[in-house]
Amino acid sequence: MTTMRRGPLAALSAAALVLAGCTTIGGKASAGGPREAKKPTDVTIGFSQRQLDAPYFAAMVDAARKKARKRGFHLEVQNADGDAVTQLNQAQTLVAQGIDVLVVDAMSPKTQQVQLKDVAGEVPLVFVDTGIEGVGVTSVSSDNYAIGKLSGRLAAKRFHRGSTISLAVLNGGPDDEIVGPDRQRGFLDGLRAGGVKYHLVARTPANYSQDAAVPATESILAAHRNVDLIVGLNDSMTLGALSTLRDKGNKKTLVAAAADGQKQALQEISAGGCDGRYISTGLNSPKLAADLAFDLALRIGTGDVAPKDIEKQRYTKAAGINCENVDDYLDPHSVF
């Protein structure tokens, strides 16, 4: 028996037809006035999370659940497991279940734009972490370019000003259309601002996962054994790179992350000090992002604020972190 697998574009096209048949295209749910007043206990918020195989995304769900318990609203969580079509189907299912507001961490902004715009016509849509310009009520995220640049500027301190280094990047793969490119551009601009030039020898996908970063790093090292710096676009990938370097006995290559501020990364920076191998990262707090996104979602759901009165983009605090200030951000009890 031969089973044919549809490619992602074909599957997305099919999903678009389903959504077009079920939604009110051109609706104003995400751009209108205040909704009917409700108590928080009568509000249901759906959360479509892109994946849970990296601590950042899991910490965001944890923060949302804590917020729901504290404020009393009902929370329905769906995990798309890294698949854009699955996320679209889950979003439509949540809408059909009668949720009041939908929060989405978009998997693929370019391919999901039309379908999620249709969804935003039915129910107020708030993006968290990764949004789609012109769609929904608002997008709550870190300023990925700014965070990357702050981390890159700190990383430059570990190299001689005016030097040229070899550099490899671990990225989020082909669906990483906005967040990763912004982080990478920021980090590289930060290096240049710090007086360090670079030769980009490899860009390898690792899907923001520590496990996936291991074979990706092995591939980089096979071609560039003496690379000076491996940059992960989040801490999970950088931690995977560091463990691989240690397993291979590589004591030369340094590592950095463009963003996140994950607890385990901060512990590495703290333990290594200013001569350590993990040289910098940037603050991208999942708790700050989730807290703000679900505060806004609840205010919309209770009728406390009209979707049209909310700013289209909200940023969380940006900071670069290295050996000099890591103690300001390291919380050993943090989930993330």
C-alpha cells in the first residue's frame, strides 16, 4: 500500500479552504468596540502554543495557567507540536468551542496570515512571542532585534577589537520567518558595534531545541573544526552546542545566545565567569510576555477594554546578559 503525504503548502491550502468555509471573513472581532461585560470566571481564553519541546514555550504555558488560577478565568491550551497546519486546525476548534479570546504563538507568520486573519474576524486574537503584522488585536513580544544586538555587543567584549572571527549560527529552520532573522541581524550588528568583524561559515537549523542542536553542532564542527563562536538564536540551542563541544573535547570554540535568558544558560554564564565559554545571552522572558498577553486577553474578554483601543505592538523589557550582570537575572527557582 502506498501512502501519499501532502507537502506543507498543499496542506495549508486545504486548511485555508476549511477556514474560509467556517469563518466570517472581514469580521471585526479583533478591531471593534468593547465586548459584553463578563466576570473573569465567565471568560474562556484559548491558547494555541506553537510547541512545547523547548523550555521557553513550556514556561509560557506554565505562566498562563498560573494567571488563570489567580484571576479565575478558564484556559484551554493546545500544543501544535511545531506544525503550522495543526495550529490552524486547533485554532478553529477552539473558536468552535466558544472561547471568548484566542492567544496564539504563531508557528509560520507568512503561511498562516490569511487563515488567522479569518479567525481574528470571529474572535479577538492576541499574539504572544510571534505575531503577524496587520492581524489580530495586538502582538506581545520581546524586541528581538534589540535583544540580539545587546547580546552581540556583550559577546564582542570577549574578542580583540578590530579582529575578524569565524562564526556559525544555529537557527529555527525554514518556518522561522521573523523572530530568528531579527535576532540574528541584531546579534551580528551588535558584534560590529563592538568592533568585531565576522566570517559567517554556517547557518544550521536546530528548531529552537536543545536536542536538535546536538547533531546540528556536530555538522558544523565536521566542516569547521576550529570555528571561533557558535551562536544559537535561543539558549536551548546554545546549551545543546555547548554540551556537544564538551563531548567532542573542543576547548576553543565559544558560545553565545541571541536571546532568552534561560536559567540553565545563566547558570553556565555565572559558573564560568568572565573567562567562561558561554559569553552572553539576551533577556526574553516568557513570563513577562505571557503575563502581559493574558492580562490584555482577560481585559478584552471581560469587556474592560475595546480591542480597537489596544496598541498594535507591545514589547517586554530588553537586556543583554553576561558575566558582569548575570546575578541580576539568575533566579534558581525560576521555571525557565
